[in-house]
Amino acid sequence: MTQSDLHPRGVFSAALTPLNADLSPDHATFLAHCRHLLGEGCDGIAMLGTTGEANSFSLKERQALLEAVVAGGIDPARLLPGTGVAAFTETVDLTRHALSVGVTTVVMLPPFYYKGVSDDGVVAAYSEVVERIADPRLRIVLYHIPQVSAVPISHGVIAQLRQRYPTTFTGIKDSSGDLANMVTMVERFPGFAVLAGADPLLLPLLKAGGAGCITATSNLVARDLAFIAKHFADPAQAEAVEAAQARVVATRNRVSRFAQMASLKALMARASQSDGWMRMRPPLLPLSAEELAAL
């Protein structure tokens, strides 16, 4: 994704966040991880999302990590930081900060504390953010993860927001696992970037006209996902694509046996020979010794 192509397309890693011994974000290791993911073929880094434990960090910690990544030479056009929090005023602050360091596309949860809110309430929250920021550069990828947020992004919400702000709301990350919902959005909203939140769904979504993925297992299998995205429509590469897909599915299944983020971090620790990757912020905890051995 470049600044001239403001509809995200391709493979974006929902990057894990390594932690120091005091459980603060480890900037140097995270920067190295971002470089590694881009080197493996990711089109960009969706940092500070669910997989990155973003909601366990303060606004200052989130801002400092983003600043460190940009200062370390990662092109802001390849970053999709998460900026949606429960208070829309803080969402405004995080989003303005992202814009200030050159990021134009953010991934934004709806306000998620109050449950059972109406579509009009969700639209009102997003509208407040856009109106208060009032920056034509801003591009927002909606974040639909109802199993965690309990505040779904309905098709009605998408339709209203696209009508009000046709250049601002450019896509959605759908982490529901519901491929039919993703395909319906591709068909209903032409030009809207529908991104799968589950690695195994990248291939079928691309075949249905989807834009790509923002996924967790990409921390381990970015190269395979990038290969799938590049060659999914090439009959000459069909066998290799299916082999890559099989590896992606196997890895996703492996990290889903126990707590997913803890499993991903455990495998990152093993791959990098760095136990620092094992650390997590409470209430999330690392795998137990028994789970680690089984993994």
C-alpha cells in the first residue's frame, strides 16, 4: 500500500508486541520484527491491534511505539496502527498522533464498552472522530471482531459511513471468521477493501474479490501468505498455492489449540531464540509449562 493507493490491499501482519522485563513495549525488538515481516513479503504492518495487545497499553505507550517504528525507518504508508478505544476523544488523540507522524490509514474499533448499542450510535461515534479530526488525509479501516468487542459493524453502519464520508472509510477487517459475510460485503460495497482477519480465509476471499488480510499467524507464515496473495489467480502456480495454503492452515490450527496470542509468542520465542517474546501483559498470561511442551 502506498500513499497514492489508499485502499489497503495485500497481506498485513497483525504484529505481536514484544515486551521488556518490566512489561513495557520493547521498541528495538519490535522494530526488528517489523523489518523481518516486510522482508518476508508483507505489504504492511497492522500494529497495535488485538494480537499486539494494544488494549493493555496506555495511549502514551502506543504513541511511543509508533514513533519508534517510524523513527526506525519503516515507511508510515506501510503502517496500519489500531487507534480505536472506548472513549472517542482518546480515539481522536491516537488518530491525530498517527497522522502527525505520517500515517494516513488506521484500523479502528468501535467504542466497545457499552453493548447492545444501535447502528446509529456506532455511526455517531465514528462520525465524531472524523468530524473532530477534520483531516482529508485520514483513511479508516473498520474493525469487525464481535466475538471480542461485542459491538459488530453491520452492513448498515458501513453503508451510512460510506455515504457520509466516501473517501474516509476505505475498508474493513473482518475477524468474525464468517466468510459469507466477507463475500457479501465485497459484492455489496464495490471498491471497499474487505480484509480477512483469519489466515486460512485469505485464499477464498481473494478468489471472491476481496482485498487481502490482516492476520495473526502472519507473524510466523508471512512468506506463505504473501505467495498466496501474489499467485492465487495464476493457474501455473495452483499447486504451490495449495501447498502454501496447507502450511498456513496447519500453523493456524497449531496456534489455536491453546491461547492463540500466547502460542504465537511462544513460537516466536523459539524461532528467535529470545525468551523475551514469551512475556504478556496481564490479564493475558504465557502458556503453562505443560501447554508449552505440548505446543
